[in-house]
Amino acid sequence: MGLYGGTNTLLCVHRVMVSISSYKTEHSQRSVVFLRYNRVQCKTTFYQKDVMHELIVALHLHTVYSDGTGVHADLAAAGLKAGVDVLIVSDHNVLVNDVEGYTQKGKRRLLLLAGEEVHDRTASVGGNHLLIFGHKVGLTRYAPNRQQLIDQARSAGALTFLAHPLDDPLPWLHERSFAWTDWNVKGFTGIELWNQMSEFKTRSQSLLKAGLHAFFPGFMMLGPTEQTLMLWDELLLTRKHPVVAVAGSDAHAHTYHAGPFKAQVYPYETAFRSITTHIITPQPLSGEINSDRRMVYEALSAGHCFCANDIAHSTRGFRFTCDNYDGTFWMGDSVSAKSGLTLQVRAPIRSHIRLLKDGKLALEVRDREVLTYLTKEPGIYRAEVYIDYRGRHRGWIFSNPIYAV
């Protein structure tokens, strides 16, 4: 299987190439090119444009092995009903072995993977939770030293995401903040830009609102907070590495009691139909767990993904791409801007589309399915899409960036 753009692609980027390697998987051959955007080193993967696939991932999930209410089989059954393709479970301070695998019903196949949400239980103040995906041995013993924890995870070939980096307390429900506070750490893969339970806490500061949001989650979801988006833009501009954004369900399926009232806040199936991460992959799930696991984590690592609110309307089919003489590039890729770029955002339905450059608005269109932007300017470009749903203008899709150098 050849590269999109052919041999000329590699020749055109030779001047800015730091290193290049080619490798062949069971189903595809890819070339990986490392480019430098100012202080940021980014990875670009050239795929054949016409063979890209989309998988829906529900991540940051909890079972009875920590503070969730279901077993892994319960989550898998709920995932199949919700229509997701991949579940990544991350119980607190425990990596559960021998649970990864497939669940199939008819033509629907779901892959369940196991990660870990690690934090220091001895700390006097909560927070600084790290999602770790792709390792084989638990890393809880490194929790007291967060930089060592990240370094050990990287050494194990794992991905690391700062969980709910900004998180409000919910005093009336005795829920404290679990925000990330140690901003001296480096080398992490990315952040959890959109966390469903954090949004519930932020937008449910009264019993009445909490009841409405518990039973009708579509009324709650407005998108990542403005502060979280600003934090992400700052990290993208100041860190020496890309910062991948993912969206997490933070699913527990807890039942809460408040006086005579009780409600299960987001059963697993409801959570999986709501805030998800969509990844762009070179093939669908094959049924071979090692190659599928690797493909899922490669897509997340490269930022070939977007954060989605699927409860408002299906986000399947969204695309944010960039074309130049070298070929077509995807979210997470780095591309040379010297010869000019055509950035294009495609939404599944007519919507409000915003294109941002270095955290500032570059162009927006309303009631459109496509936004096209021509430029020769280097920058970090990302897309946001909003739709009207249940009487509010709501955040719907938040892409990872394309890095123009």
C-alpha cells in the first residue's frame, strides 16, 4: 500500500525533516516524519486519504475494581448498545489484567482495553490524577512523584493524559475539586479537555439543576469550559511537545441521594452516548487484539482524534484536514506552510464552525457544513463546531490541531 502523495511527498519535506522511519504493519505501510514547529516537535503520518476510518472511543471509565458500579462485561454490553467501538477502562490505582478483548453482537464488534487512573492516595489534597493507557504493569507505586510517574509510563511505552485538569467542587453534594495542580511536569501526552463529570459539577451548583442534568444530560452539555480551552491553547503554545486533547466519560454509574430524592447519574450506556473521543485510523478493527490495540493508541498518541458531544447529534463524519503540494494531512499532523495551505473543516450537518490559529479566531461560518481557509502562515490551527440543541448554543466538536510550520 503506497503513501498518499507518492515519493514526492518525502522529497518535499526533506529540508525540514528531523528523522524519518518507515514501518510495515499487517495491513498498511506508513512513513513517519518528525517536523519542528518552533519549540514543538510533531509527528506527521501520511496515510492514503481514501482508506481512513473512524472509531468512537469511550475512555476514562470505572468498574467495581475501584469506584464504579459495573463489571467489565456490563460496560462492554452498554458500549455495544451505545454504538461505540472501543472502551478504555481506567480504574483508580489498579491495572486490571486479563480483561481486554472483544465483545460481539451480530455485526457489531467492541474492543475493551484496560488502563489506569493513578493518583497519590496519601496526598492531603485530592487531584493530580493521571490517565495511563498502554502499559502492562501497574504504576501506582510512582504516584507520589508525578514527574517520575510520567517518565515511567513513557518508558513503558504508555500514553499519559492529565485527567480533569480544571475541576470545580460541588459543595452541596460534598464533592471536592480534583483538578490538576502540578504544572511543572513535562512529557505527558495530553490533557482531558472535556470531562463529563467535571462538567456536571460545574453546571449543577444547585439540587434543581443537578436533577435536571442527571435525568436529561442533553440539557447540561455546553462544551469544555472557556478556562479549559484557554489552558489548552497556552499549553500548545508553550510546551516543547504537542498536547493531545481527549474527551472522557469519567463513567461510574453512581446513584446519588439528596433527601428523599435519588438518581443514577449517567448509567454506562448514557455516558457512552454522550462525551466521546473519535479517532481516525487507517483501517477498522481487525479482530486481532495486538494490532488493534496498537492502532488505537497510535491514533491517540498522534492526535488523530477529536472530542465530541454525540448526545446532541452524531458527530461521525467530521473531518479537519489540510492540503498542500505534499498531500493531505490530518488532525495531529505537522505540515510545511511555505507553499500555501488549504485548511478545511467538514461538519456532519449545518452548524457554527470556528477555526482558531494559536488560540485566536481566524475564521468562522454559521449555518454551513464546510469551512475552507487558505493561508501561508505558520501556526497551530484547530477547529470548534457548535450547534443549537435544546434551546442552547452548545459545543459539539473540538478537534486536535494541525501544526503548520
